[in-house]
Amino acid sequence: MTLVTNSPFAVLTLLLFTTYFCLMMGISNAAFLNTPPMMITSQRMTVSQRYNHRQKQYYHHVPRSFHKTRHPYSHPRSHPIGSRLMATDNSTVEKLQQQANKMKLEAEKLEAELNLEKIQKLERAIGAVENIPDEKKRSQKLSDIRADIKALASRIDPSVLESLEKAIVVAEEEKMNSATSSADSAESSRVSTETNLYAKRKRIVSSMNNDKDKDKITKAELAAAVEIYVLLPKSMRRALARAIDLDENRTDPAIVVLNLFDLRDSLSDERLQKLYMEELSREKENIGKTQQPLDKAENTVPMLQRREPDDPFNPFSYPDANNIRDVNTMVENFLPRQTRKEGMVPTKEEAEMFAVQVLGKVGKKTFQPSGPMEPVSGGFLIRGKMVSQLKEDGDKLIELLDESIVDILPKEWSEKYQVSYIVDPTPQMLVDDNVNGSPVLLVHGRDMSPSTNVLLTTGVSSVSLFLTFVFALSIFGQNDTVMQRITEAQGQQDYDLTWFNQLITPYLVALGITQVCHELSHLVVAKKDGFKITPPTILPLLTLPYLSFQNRIKTSPKNLSSLFNFAFAGPAVGMAVSLLLLILGLQMTMGMTPEQVQYSPSVPVGFLKLSSLGANIVDYILGGGDGIILQQDPNTPVLLHPFAIAGFSGLMINAIDSIPLAGTDGGRMSQALLGRPGHTAFSGLIYFGLLLYTVFSGHQDIFLSYLFVTSFTQRDLEVPARNEVDQAGIGQAALALIIWSVAILTLSPVN
């Protein structure tokens, strides 16, 4: 291969390419990995010249063992061996003699390989000979080729000649018994048979060294080889990857280097040169096709693909995938803060353990990387593609990777870190053909429990419980009998309020039942799917007893279907139990005795009208559905059984928890159905829609405080699932639409 260029970069490229060819032709891998490319010469010698030269003078292509005894930059080239032996002791002399014997064996091996290469060239010459129209000349040429092959075969191993003579006799017999046209075919078959014998001999020559001396690449050598590989031009990297049936764009450089090392004996420099020239031609064609005037090219680039600066005042600003600040900002928007806990983010060396040792071994059966790891906030991304054998089954991919991690990596690694299969969270996804971005592997910490202060969460829960108790007191505030008795007790300094506690207990117990059923549903799904959650934190709200019980996921769910089931189970069961309590309480209201009515709690009509669903149920059961209750003054109290008020409150609380915002249960359902990018957009629309509704509708009682509290406590998305590429199914989408419809009916006020 000849490249004519004046570019220093092209010259360096040629030197690196020549270095790799030397490795493929049998020179030890350590010389390639440890010797600078400038020290590998392209000068060619015959085998005998090379052998004699080594006997007289140190030659720069020395065995690996001798490289290890000297600095790679200090190869003596002008001092005879004899003069150096005079200054050494007997042990050194014996060592050098052993090295000389090893060099002799290597010379014999190189000579055999060169003869085999010549034989292969003669075989390829047969095709040209067969096109000669003159039969006499064609036969003469074939005879000359046969003689040359026999001569070369005798240099490799005289024992091969007997097999060759038999093949020649067979060819001659076929030639005598067949037509002239078939003679050429028989001759080709004979030469092919000879070549097969030489190939067998080549395998024998390749195994001249003992198995115990077989080369093994070390971590240091691998790292050095990867550094050289990634510096090669892209066309050269593609050619090397194609030579071992890999895709350079989808395979990690370390995997390419390992495969090149393992298959080095089966690669020929002719094939590598051919592949390289093909890639160069393809690259020139692509450059010619894409080259166009600058003004025309700018006009043809779509608006979203222009790399505008990330300017917040520019509506067409575009985060740059090559800017680490833009990358980390986008990743931090998509992944929660728990993924970036101090001490739980893997280091580069720890992430490389997975990329090199695991994917380097099972990458062809699981996930083929397309480039080096990319550091992001909270871990490392590995781009690539799942192998087709897994049939786009992300759960199976994670299962195979987990098994390989347990078998290959230390136990401490799998206890601290994990690998998740997610969609690309970087700016690269904005220009990807896939709406949600291409799948990537994320190496990150396993423990994602929130690092919130325990005193803070305890304090928030205490405030919420206090507000719940105040709400329980307020439902008796318009009962004249109860308030009069409390006033009399205070005047008489009678602080025995056992009778009052008996009044509010049914409400608190019924409200607690709705929330306990909600939380138990979460816990059952988490236990079933094998991930951990935190104890709930009670969030406050002024209009209702409380906002919700917030529990965080500490470890990753198996997939998005598992996340959806976890999120759906809580509010669905909570709503169902609340509706049952509401209906039961209304039935018990109609059956209350006069004494019970005298001490029953009440809520104003305005409170009931906060929920279209709840208010119409109350009006239908108690008033026959004619609007008798709802048409009254908003301040008019409506006497209800405590179970009915608890059911109404629980229905409102669970409906609010179903709103698809950020990290709420509704947000988890949205994330499982739409993915992180889709959920982020959908959640943003819901947030601003509620904000506009609150400002312009005059209904500021619930949503204003809800948006305020959620902005501080549930603004992050959920932690990554192990498999976030396979989204939830159609059946789960139908369930989400049902529960969101019920939530809309519940939270829509009566006009």
C-alpha cells in the first residue's frame, strides 16, 4: 500500500498502520504496545539476511522477553554481541545464548510465513493463467507455478512433498481422462489442495511455541493499544473493525483491540490493505457528496439541528452535546439528585471494570458499545446497540449483564454499583431519530435513598399531623351543641375531653384507613418486584387534612411496568376505599338517631363543591340528585357522618396525588408511559395549566398551596429503572387514563 502525502499527520497515520500490520504478521504484541511507532521500520529484508544480521548485531525487532530487559528507547544498533559478552559473567552469557536460540526459532518461523505468503500469491496467479487462450502456454505456466510451489514447500517441510506428489498424480490422471476444458479445473483443484496443505502447515508453524508461552495481553498493554487505536484515522479504525466483523461505530475500542489481538494470526496484511483502501474510497465519496457552498448548506440545515449557543434569551438556543456543562445540566434535569450522592458515584476506573472486563467478554452476546465511556453527572454513559439475538428485550439484557457482573467483577462492585438500560439523557437525543433518544447503558450507584435530613422530614410530618388534627376539630366548629359544651367545660375548668375525643376518633380512623391502604399497596408492589422504598413523609396542605404521604424509591425498579404498577396501586386503592367510605358514611348519615345528629360533624356546602364527583354523590344519596344540597348557600353546614367526611377527604387527597407532576404517583405513571423526555414536557404543561387555572379561575383554595409545596418537595423525576427503554403497555395506559379521568372529575369544582 502506497500513500503519497506531505501531511505530517498522514505520515504518522501510515506509521501507526504499519505498526499494526507488523503485529498481524507475527511480531509480538508487546513490541507493538510498548515500542513507539517511530522505532518500527518499514525496511524489508530476506529471512536469511535478517537472521545473519541478528547474529552479528542487535536488530530492533527483538523478542518480547528482550524488550522487557531493556528500555524501549535504548536498542543498541552498532555494538557486536561478542564485545558485549566479554563484559558479562557466565550466567549472562547463557541467557544471551538462550535468546539467540529463540531468535533463530523466530527466524525460522518468519521464513516459513514468508514462504507461505509467496505460495498464496502463486495461487492467486492461477486465475490470470487460466485466461491464457493458448493451451500450451497455459500448461507451461501452470507447470512453472507447480514447480515454484514444490520448491517453496520443500523449504517449509520436506515431508509435505509426498502429499504434493500424490496430488500431482491425481491431477495428471484427471487431466488425461477429461477434456481440455476440464484440465484447467483439475489443475486449479490440485493447486487448491496444495494450498490447503500449506495452510495446515501454517497452523503447525503458528503453534511452534508451547501453550504455556502463549502471548497474553496485560491491562497496561491493552490500555496502550487502545490509546494508539483511538488516535488512528476513522477510516483506518473502520477497516480494522471490519476485518474482525465488528462495527467501529457500535463497538468499544477496547473490545476491538482485544478481538484484533485474539485473531491476529488469522488476518493478512493484504486483506487489511484492501479494507483500508475501500474505507478511504468511501470516505472520499462521502466528502464529495456532502460538500456544498456554505450559504447553501446553512439554509438546508433544519432549525433544530443548528448548533446555536445555549442562550436562555434565545428561543432557538440548543444545548451542545460537546459542552460538558450543557450535558450535565440536561442530565441533572432528567435524573434525580439521589443519583449524584457523594460517595456513590463510580470512578472512571470502576466504570472501566464493567466496560472492559464485562462488555469485553460478553459484549457480542448482549450490548456492543460504539465508543468510549462518557462521564456524566452521576455516572458514565456507554453508547451502543443491543445485539439482535435478544430481540429488543431490555429485561433479558439487564439479566445477562447482572449475571456477568456477578461472575466477573468483585462482589463489592455489584453491591455498590449497577448498570441501567435507559434512553439517552444528553443533548444528543435532541438530534436523534428516536423521539426519546437512543438507548444507552448508565453505570451509576445502586443506593439512591434520599439524603434528606431526618429531623427535617420528622418536623414536616409533625406539622402535617397537627394540621390534620386541626381539620378534625374544624368539622365540629359549626355544631352549636359541641361548641357550647366545650365552652362550659372551659368555664368550669373541666379538662376531661374524653367525650370529644370519642367524636373525632371515627373520622381520624377512617381517614387513616384510606391512607394505610394507599401505602400498603405501594409496599406490596415494591416487595413483589424487589426494590426498596423509604418510610413516608406526610406533606401539609391547608384546605385538606394533608397533601399526601411521600415515599421515595431507594433502589431501582426492574422496568417501567414495575414503576407504573407501584405508582398506580397507591392512588387507585386509596380512591376505591375512599369512595366506599363516602357511600357507607352517607348511608349511615341517613340512619343516624337524633342524639347522633346533635353531635355529628359538618362541612359547608362550599367545601363539598370543591369536588364535582364527591359533591354529586352526596347530593344524589342525601338529596335525590335534584341539587337540593348544592344549591344552598356555600356557608350552609351539611351534617354528615365522620366516615362520609373522611371518604370525601380521602378521595380528594388521592386524586391530587394522581396529578402527573414530577415525582408524584401521577408523575411516576406518566414517566412510565411517556419516558423521561415525554413526561418532562407533559408535566410542564400540566404545571403551567394548573397555575393559569388557579390565577384566573378564582379557585385558589387547593391548587395554589399544592403547586407551592410540590415545587419544593416533589420536583425531581423518579430514580432510573433498570430497564427504561421498554415502556409500559397499552393496558397500563388505559388504566392511567381511567384514574386520571376520575381525578379530573374529583378535582373539578361545581360552578
